[in-house]
Amino acid sequence: MPAWDSVDHLLALDPGERGIGAFFVPGGALAAARALRGARRVLIVTGFAVAGGCPETDGPPGAAVLGRALRRLGARVRYVTDLPNVRVLRAALVALGERADVLVYPEAADAARTVLARERPTHLVAIERPGRVRDGRYLNMRGVSVGAWNRPLDDLFVEAMADGPVTIGVGDGGNEIGMGRVRARLLRQGALMARIASVVSTDHLVVAGVSNWGAYGIAAQLARQAGRPLLHTPADERRMVTACVRAGAVDGVTRRRAPTVDGLSLETHGAVIELLGLIERTPAAPAGRVS
Ligand code: CA
């Protein structure tokens, strides 16, 4: 087990008491940031529709913040999602002052292969994106199928295994792309979790109390490595989440069209960002030091 660092301690906060301690990955954000260092072409996949016409607020802000950090470090960054999430993702990017370079996932059966061949990503990142279960369905945290509203973007990760880009998954529920990596632990968490646990694995997995925080945690680790700030501010967070809701997003937990993420207020997210900001300005401990 790797030592916990200060980013891990923040990401493992579980204010919704969803039990992430059972599948948390200490050192996950640091390992993901190390893998992303010097990345040339990054494709970021995000967007979770919790019901028909209901894309959620968790995911797109994380994608925008991590994407901006990687762009500032010299990567070419593109985003891909399906139709229900396009407006929300674009809104988050524009609110952060980023170019909304969003690809709409094609309708064709060989969509994943087409996108990978065209984009040739060196790195593929999924943030809060449904990952299939063993029988191929996509289930929400209540065990209800969401396959009607979420296209199989996890095909990108299944295809990538053979093709070679480095893959990174970020999630908070057990049912997202990347969770295949901790599947054995998920299967021990009761019948519901065993049913919704995704089989789609990634090279690196970041688990957090809220998926956006996982993406922010990677950005904070990138900032420590690079010696320059890369995170956003609580004011940016407010602008992004408000813009997402105006573009049609709902809170994935409460299902309300309100500027909250996973049932948590903007003040709560702002507090986590303040603390991560403190950490990103602290030089990383030398390798091997137990924090
Ligand atoms: Ca979430």
C-alpha cells in the first residue's frame, strides 16, 4: 500500500457517506499525474446522464479544470462526450475561459476505433463516465439501467487496451470507467455494489468523494510537479457549475436543477478547492518520504 499524501486525505473525504473508503486508491492522483506528465495528446471523456434529458453536474467541471491544466503544460487536449452532455461540457469549458473543443461521439458501430484512429491520443482520461457491468449494461448507483441515455463511450477504453494510450479513470460510485481496477474490492461491498460495479479497467484509477474532486486532485499533483499553480478558484467553480445548470444539468444525487454537485453546496466545493490550492503550492515530498 503506498503512503497517503495530503491530496489523498482530501479526496477520501466522503461527506455523502457513500462508502468510498472501501475502494479508495491511496497514491492514485499522484500516479495519474506522473503518468500525465509530458502528455502530448489527451482525450478527456466525461458526462453522465442520470435520466432522460438529465446530464449531471459532476464530471464536466473536473474535465475542464484538468484539461486546462494539461493544456497549460503543453498538451493538445480534446474532449469527447455524447449528445445529452455536449452543451453542459461546453458550458463548463467556456465558463473557465477554455476553448470548447468538444467532439460528439459518432453514432457508428465502430465509433471508438474511428475516434482513436483520428485523435491518436497518447492519454485517455475518463471522469465520471458510465462503465459497463459484466453483462454489458450501464447501471446507476441505485442499480437502474441508464443505457438508454448514455452511449458506450467506455468502448474507447476497451479498444485502447490493445492500442496503447495510457488510460486514467476518475470516479466516486463504483459504476464508472476505471472501477474494473478495484472490482474485487467492490464485489465485497454488498449486493447492490456488486451489481453496479464496472468491469472497465484503466492503467490508473483515482477515487474521490466527488468525481470532480478527483480531477482537481490530479491537477493539484501536476501543479506540485511543475512548480506552478494550475487549479481554479472557488469563484471559477461557482461560474462553471452555474453555467452547467443553465445548460441543462441537474445534481446527480438530488436530481434537482440547482447549482450543487452530488448534493453538496458550492461552498463545500469551494472549501475543498481552497484546501487543494494550499497543497498545490506546497512542494511535493521527496520520493520515499512517508507523509
Ligand atoms: Ca458523483
